[in-house]
Amino acid sequence: MLRTARLILACLMFTLSLIPARAQDSIDIVLQLAPRPMPTAVMVESGTRLELYFSSLKQGGLGLLRLAGDGIEVPSLDFLGRERRFFQVEDDAWYALLIVDMNASPGLRQLTVRADRGLEEIGFRRDIRVDSGRFILQEFDLPADRAYLVDRAIEAAEFARLDEITSESGPEPLWDAGGFGLPLESETTSPFGAFRVLNDGVETRHTGWDQRAPNATPVHAMASGRVAFAAPLEIRGDSVVIDHGVGVYTLYAHLSETNVTQGQAVDAGQIIGLSGNSGRSSGPHLHWELIVEGHWLNGLDIVALWLPS
Ligand SMILES: [Zn+2]
């Protein structure tokens, strides 16, 4: 019996090895379509379910909410003093990303969810724990020819410009079933949220992740979407911003070359540019960011998150 099973397995392995590379690629893609995980908490009110897919959130973190039930109309949530809309996924339910600014105070914070169902109004309330992001402190020296970029006014102007660039997102997610991945695989050289002291004086925050990347390393789109910006910025240097819908953007900075233009649709994993050392940078590397509704968040959270599409 065991011998027969082994023989069948051996034949199966042999047959699989004969499948051409392209067919194997499509098998890989199917395997990446992970089913929705179990929620960590469920609340039910008049037949409407609110599901949470996290137990607590860190400063700069994000989590997923799902609202399911018949006839729900334009649900919204209130959290940390901001109102957010849910987005609808056809044949499934309503979803929302719950986001925590990196400067939010740790502690219990109230989440309120409201939805209309016909003439009835449904409401949920729950305390969400916000934990410390455990951000580190780093000191950096910029080369003399770029020291002029250590300037609060230049930094404020760039944030204002990025606020504009990242405020045009549509109401539907543009990512595909694979969700988000890393823009390249390499060692982290500086984490998200670090408190930084530049050139012995100016204090700032690290709004993304830095990864080791020799000059001209290919940089991949973290998810599918549309190019919102592809041009030089003063601090971030040559940059690409991708709009992934529902207020979610990724940004790739200090590039030596950009391969995309504004308005262009991009696929997950597509090469959007090459790493470099442009802007306020002290050596070739990739700096990448996640921006959701004007908040700079920990991009690794969205890579780890199961997302509907
Ligand atoms: Zn950086």
C-alpha cells in the first residue's frame, strides 16, 4: 500500500517537472490567493457583523475591518478624531483600513462604526489598544553639498506637496488579489518612524523604510495601481508615487532612473525605476513609504495584511 502511494507520488512529481515554466508560474499565482483569515474579534448587531482582523495597533500601524450584512448603506467609522468611509467589495462585504498616526498617543482609543440599513441605524463601539511603535533614535550626517536640504521649510513644503499628490485617490481598491509585496529584497538599514537628528541639529522623523541597494537596483511596484507622480522632489530626489485606490499610496525615493510616467497603470511587481542616491541621501539606497489618507504609516503592516480585492 505504502509502496503504491510512493509510486503514485513519484509519477506525480515527474509529471509536474514536465509542466513548462509558464504553467508553473500560473500555479504559483493561484497559490498566492490566500483565503480571508479568521477575524480576531466579531461583533453582531441586528444581523450586521463587524469583524476586526487585529487585536491591537501600533503607532504608525494599520489594521482591517469588515462589515457584513444585507442592505448596508455607506457605512463610516470614527477613530482618533477622524471619520473614514468603508469601501465595498462586490459579492463580499464593506471594508475599511483602520490607521494610527505615528504620533498618536498610546492607550485605549474608541472606535465607532455607523451604518444605515433601510430606516434603521446600526452602531458599534469598541476600545482599540494603541501600542508604542518603539521607534529608535538615529543620528545622520549629510554630505556638505546636500546640507542645505536639512531645512524645516523645505521639508514642510515637500510634505504639503505630497499631501496634494496623495489626495486624489478613487473609492475602489486598485491592488490585485496578491495584495502588497516589498519593492526589493534586501537588508533594512533604517526602520520606519525613527527619530532622527541630522547634521547635529535638525530633528525629524523617518517616514519610511531604508533598504540596502547598490546604485541602479530594480525597484518594483509594491502592488498594482496608477502612477500619481514620477518626477524629482527636493528631499526625496527622483521619486515615484503609486495610487492604489481608497487613499492608499506607496512612494519610492532617491531613484537614479524612473521607468513610468504619471497616469500610467502599473502591475504589482513591475519595475518602476532604479535605485540611486538623488535628493537628501548620504549614499545609494532605496527609501520607500506607505501613505494612507495623508498619514505616513509602517509599510510592513500592509505587506503583512490580508486584503480583499
Ligand atoms: Zn529613508
